[in-house]
Amino acid sequence: MVAFIVRRVIAAVLMLVIVSVATFAIFFLIPRALGQTPEGMASRYVGRDATPEAIQGAVKRLHLDDPLIVQYGRFAKGIVAGQDYSLGPRKAECPAPCFGFSFNNNQPVWPTLLDRLPATISLAIGAAVIWVVAGVSIGVISALKRGSALDRAAMTVALAGVSLPIYFTGLVSLALFAYTLGIFPGGGSYTPITTNPVMWFQALVLPWITLAFLYAALYARLTRAGMLETMGEDYIRTARAKGLKERTVVTKHALRATLTPILTIFGLDLGLLLGGAVLTESTFSIPGIGKLVIDAIRGNDLPVVLGVTLFAAFFIVLANLIVDILYAVVDPRVRLS
């Protein structure tokens, strides 16, 4: 088991290196290959209304006229060991992990990400609990009641949930439950849990339900399909022939096998959301990482966009690592692969 975890950790570290190379290529190599000048690249760091002098200063400060291999070495070193940025007569320190320095805000990107992370974690974890419990439960019940009115109704709702985009369901839910009925607070009412736990909960209930509706529909369909396939296996008939209770057959034997693919997509979905639930946070004006990157794109603040990209990739790789380890716990055969 220890050797398996060590192999997966090494693979995760290598993946992070590949991600850093790919991210650097997207933001620096491809624009240069398409004919972008250092001045044109520098304009994305200093805002839309920057003067030519400010752009030339950014070229020098960021060393955008250096060879690409030198730029990547500086980029990778900054992530691991930090780096300093020249701001005219003074230098700004960007300690490790340095995901970039925002010249629009005159501060490193990493502290900004940490400041926005609690809101994103609150949104992602709360919605994840709802969609896993609701989606798996509905999927199991639909499989056990196959062909019934309950099964058809559940799958119809699931189809609607998968088909409708989050910005549509979010706006409809805000218009109906917040601004018409007044049951929930409107957009932009997020309050940190450390300030007021009650207001924090009230402000996130509607985003939780709206986001969970999309994912719960997908999980219900996957769980139902997996349960229908598993319930026809020989070992399920054997378990029933041994006289086991139906609840034991369903939960201990059928559901456990069904949850293996669910575990995979849950790790990826949660990692992706922790990297920034862009549409949900924008719809409900939640000051998380997703809202941060939207504001950065509008303000032409490339270092923030780059930092969020690396941050999201980190969470996705970490989620894959956790899923691999959980696989080994659920199914010992995985450790030998």
C-alpha cells in the first residue's frame, strides 16, 4: 500500500510539472509563435489604459524579451522559490509559491487566491454533499423501482438537470425564490462564515441547490445505470440465495460496486469546482476564485488568470491523487496494477 501511494505521489508531482509547462506554453509560447511582440504581451499585464512607457517598463520588469527557455526557468523558479518584481524605484517581493504578481493591484496573486478560496470551498463542499446524497439515493431508488412512475419522473428531472445550463437555472431560481417570493437572499449577499454563520448559510442555500441540481442529475443517471447492471450479476443472485436481507444485498454488494465509477467523477468534479466555480459564482455574485478570474479577464489582468489556471490544475491533480488512493482502499486489486 505504501509503495502504491509513493508511486501515485511521484506521478502527481510529474503531472504538476507537465501542467506548469503546458500553462507556460499557453500564456507565453503560443502567443510568441503566433507573432505576438513582447510589447503586446506586456500590455496584458498592465491593464487596458496603460501608456507606452508603462508597457515598455513591463517588458523590462518581466523580461519578456528573454529567450523562452529562460522565461520558463524564471517562471518555474518563482513557483517553487518565489521571485522579486521591479516596480520602478522599489522591488516587490512575491514569496513562494509565486503564481504571479498583479500590477493592477500591486500585490502577489497567491494571497488574493487564498483570500477568495473560503467562498469557493463553502460553495463546492456544500453543493457536493447535496448532489452526492441526492443523486446516489435517487439513482438507487430508480434502479430498484425500474419502470415505475417514480423512475420515469426521476429520470425526466435528471435529464432536465443535465440539459439546463447553470446560468439559466441560477437566474431562474434567483428571480423566483429570491426576488419574487423572498425565501432566500438575492445575489451578492454572501457573508463569510467567520462573520455570521447564519447569514453565511442563508446566502449559500440557493447556490448550493442550484449547483447540486446539475450534478445530482448526472449522478442519478450514472448510479441508476450502474445499479441496473450490477443487480443482474451472478454474485448478487448468490447473495440473495444465501438468504441475505435485500438491504444488505443492495448496500453492501450492489451499491459498493456501483460507487467505483462515481468516485472517479466525484474527485474530478470537486477538484474542478475548488479551482473555481466560474458560472455559479458569477451568477450569484459570490466572491470566490471563479468570480476573481472573470473580473481579471474583464480588467485584462493576465497574472491573475494565469495564477487561477495553475491553482485549478493543482486541485484537479490533487483530486486525482486522492481518488487513486481511495480506489486502492475500496478495491485492493488496484494496488497491483
